[in-house]
Amino acid sequence: MYTMEDLKTNRDAQITVGSIVFFLLAFPLYFGFAAGNADGSLSGSVVADYKVNGELTYVELDSGTEYVADGTPWMDTFNTDAVDDADEMNIVGLRVSLSYGEDDESGGDGLLCQGGQDAADTITGTATHLNFTETDEGQNGGAGGSHEVTAEWYNSSMVGGEVIEGLSMDDIKAQIDSMGAGLGDHAVEISVSAQAGNEPSPACSRSDEGQEVSYVVELIVFDYTIVPVVEVQVD
């Protein structure tokens, strides 16, 4: 600890105390500036090194269960008007989660028709918003199944803590903030390609008219901050 006399006469003491005072003042100002620019209007056009910190959350639009007939898709449209404060959210994607039970096949009656095998149905889901569309499929097999379909309209490669070089805050924001483009209608389509299995005898018949499918439709919301990356060199 330095005395007042040291501060008057000792140059090393003066430098040390001056450095401490500088960092005590500069660090709160710097982080306040960074947070203010990250959370407020990102108008910075300065090209530098930045990081994007953020978290994805999911807001349910709708859920339910539908019997989907073979070859006849089920379709519906959900609007963000059903979600409170949706216009304040950075909606960057649409996720549709599908689940389905065992195959709903029916076989022939009688002793000769016992022992047949079911065939797996293919359940296909499509998620659409504006011109963003994704499709994925799954099969129920002998024990049911589930899968997800996700349509996104932001640059997810910028998220994860990697340093982003050669861009400004405005450039980064343009790629991770939907600017309200996530509002409006979100369409979901579910289709089933049913397959009837086999029977032990040609006299038997097996049929499969469709599959019961449960769905959950969710908005993908991304809350983020953009912070400058500053390298501190210590001699």
C-alpha cells in the first residue's frame, strides 16, 4: 500500500495508481457501451471483430392430433396474431414436431390369416413461412416414431461464440434479426404414405388407410447481443 508521500515522490507508485484508476473508469464505460449497442439500435457501421451471444426459445402456436388418410395431406395455417407480443420477438424459424404410434393396419379374419406382418408407414411433414420451406419424413415401424421439421430464415452459423471478422454490427444484425419478417402466416402440411403388410395366405387381405399423427407447431425466437472483441496484450 502506498502512502501520500509515496504518491508525491515515487514514480512507480504514481504509474501503478494511475493505471488502476484508468481501468476502474475505462472498463465500466467500455462494457456499458458494448451492452448499449448490442441491446439497443445497432447503428454501428464500424467494421471490427465481434461475437454474437444468444439463446433460442420456442413459442407454441398450436398443437393437436389428426387422422391423416393415405394420399390425402392434412394442411393448416397458423398466424402470429395468436401470440402475445409477437411483434416484439425476433422470430427466426418455424419448428413442427410430429409423433405417431404403431401402424394402424387391419388384417383378414380367420385362422388362416393369423401371423401377417405390418409394413411401416411414411409420415412427411412440411413447414412453410413466406418462401422458406423445409420437409422431412419419418416412419412408424413397429413401435411408433417421431421427427421434427424446421424452417429457418437467419444465419445460424454466426451463433456459438466464434469471432466474426470483417463485418460491422449492422452487417451482422441483418443476418440474425428477422426485422419482423417472422410475423404472419405459418403453414403446416402432414401427409401419410401408408403401406399394407403381408398375409400368410393369398386368401387373406390386409389394408392400411392412414395414420393418426400428433403435432406441435412452434415459433423459433432468437434473443441476442452483439459485442466487440477486444484483445488485451500484456507485456
